[in-house]
Amino acid sequence: MSQSRELWRKIDLMNRRRFIQYGGLAVGSGLLAACASNQANQSNQSGEQQASPAASPASTELTKITYGTNWYAQAEHGGFYQAVATGIYRDHGLDVTIKMGGPQVNGTQLLMGGAVDFFMGYASDAIKAIQEEIPKITVAAIFQKDPQVLLAHPETGAKSLEDLKGKPIFISAAANNTYWPFLKARYGFTDDQKRPYNFNPGPFLADKESVQQGYLSSEPLAIRKEGGFEPLVFLLADYGYEPYSTTIECKRELVEQDPDLVQRFVDASIKGWYSYLNDDPTPGNELIKKDNPEMTDDQIKYGIEKMKEYGIVVSGDAETKGIGAMTDERWQSFFDTMSAQGVFGKDIDYKQAYTLQFINKGPDAYKS
């Protein structure tokens, strides 16, 4: 195996989104900002818009948009690629380019610097941005459940998260500012359980009493292939850890100056996700593999299966409000939980991190 392929194999085992969301400085990028706006309408920053999804404008000229993802192309990005591949974005008057992320991509810097028009974000980072007075805003949440998991050996006999208390757990440094404070507060985990996770499953495989962090659609498959067994999988979202994930975020000024453009991108993206999960995902998958030649059909299939099995995209509010759904109550609950553990300052106006005006229309609004 070549050096580059070996490096990829190791990187692919990483807890993808955490590494990026709290990772290093942005590297130089060839991303081009292509947001063209002709409107200056002011939009309401709260409440739910009741209009049906925006249709393609009368003009045949397409608005060029760049959407930045938070990792290499994969099934977890499938709805966006599907919207490109099947012409859904074009039907909404958009010429969308998806720019793949990577381990040194800082989405907030790219977004605020104009390198991308929309970025794939995360609720925790959106609230931190408000704390740092960064004017970005979340306009939709594709993942109702964050795919963060803890993996255990079958020999532990663990039935729930509570059974992992006291066991050595391999976690990344980023976990200290995300799910670890939650586990300590809710389930009594202690810091002496922590072991440094270097994105290598070797230490976990060698210790049958140990636990390892992971990503629902990646690490369990890697453990199966390398360790020869099915690990016990505990999805933190099913135990009360409820940040929105794989969000769509943009600059606040775009929402204020061109809400129609934001609406069209959100609507088309949501339609792309319905198509990817319910129709033939092949068009989107082909684009994923074109952007990321290392991605396999086996991994894509596994990712789609797990997203459906665990209700990552369609569950909770999304079942009645549609894919992309968010609520004030859910944002408040997450903020209260994390601020109580000192992750966020209690005086942060977290409501500035999001708006509900572009979503929550119900599944029927996105039918062709």
C-alpha cells in the first residue's frame, strides 16, 4: 500500500466532524465566492415561514452558489450531491458547486472570507460563533441526530451508556468541549476514564474492556473490517445529547439582503435529501465518488443504511415539519445543557445562532 493510501486509511478512521469543527487553521483554498444578489429585502429573524418552496425564477440565468462541506465527499453529504446530479438546484435557478472539505478546513473562516456562500455546520459551533461575535447564522439542520457514537467490545456486555461508566474511553481533545461534559453531567463519567484518541483503532482493539469514540457511519464498519467483530454502538443522540448537525449556515447579511436566494438553496437542498433517501441515490453517489475517488460503494451503502436505521435525517420534528427542521425548544434545550457545564457562557444570546424562517413547512411541501 502506498504512503498516501495508508495516510488516507488512518484519516478515514477519524471522528470526522469533530476534528474539523474544532480543528486547525484554514489552508489556502481555490474556492470562489459566487453569490449574486439583486435584492435588498429585510427578513424577519424568527418565526416559521409558511410559503411553499420557492420555484425557479422566471429568468433562465442561474445564480452561481458554492457550498462547502465539512469533510471528504461521502454518503452523509448525499442529498446535496443528489440535488446537483438530478438538476434540483437548476430547477430552483441555482448553479451549485460543492467544494469538498478536509482535515485542515475551517468553515467559519471560509464562509466569512467569502470563499463559500453556504457551509455545512454544527449547532455547537454556531453558538460559539455568537459568543465570538461572528455574524453567521444557521438556516436549516439536515441531521436531526448528531452521528457521534461510543463503541464498546461485545465482551463488556454493556446494554446502555450507563454501563460504560468507569471503563477507559478513547476520546479526542475536541470532545472536552462537546459531548464529554454532557456525559459527565448526565451519566456520571469521570475524567480518569479518558484516554487520548489518536484516530487509530489499535488501542481499542487491543483492550476488550475499553471504549472508543466514533462516527455512526464510519468507525463501526472500520472496526468490523479490522477487528473482525461487530462493536456495540451507542448513539449519543439517543441518550439526550441533541445538537443539530450537518446544518446549512451562511452569513447573516445574506439572510437580510437576499432571503429569496437563501430560501431557494434551502428548499432545493431539502428536496435533494428526500430524493437521495427515497429514490435512486446513484446520481448523487457517482458525484461523491468523482470528488472522492477513495470512497467505496460499500462505505456509501453502509452510510445510507445507518442514516435510515437510526433516523439521522428523518426523525423527531423532521417527521412532521420536514427534513431540515429546527425548533426554538430544541436549541434552548441544547444551550441550557451545555451552558450548565460551562461550554457556553450563560449570558450568550444563542437565538442569534439560527432562524426558522426558511424551514418547517412539512414533508408535503417538498414533493415534486
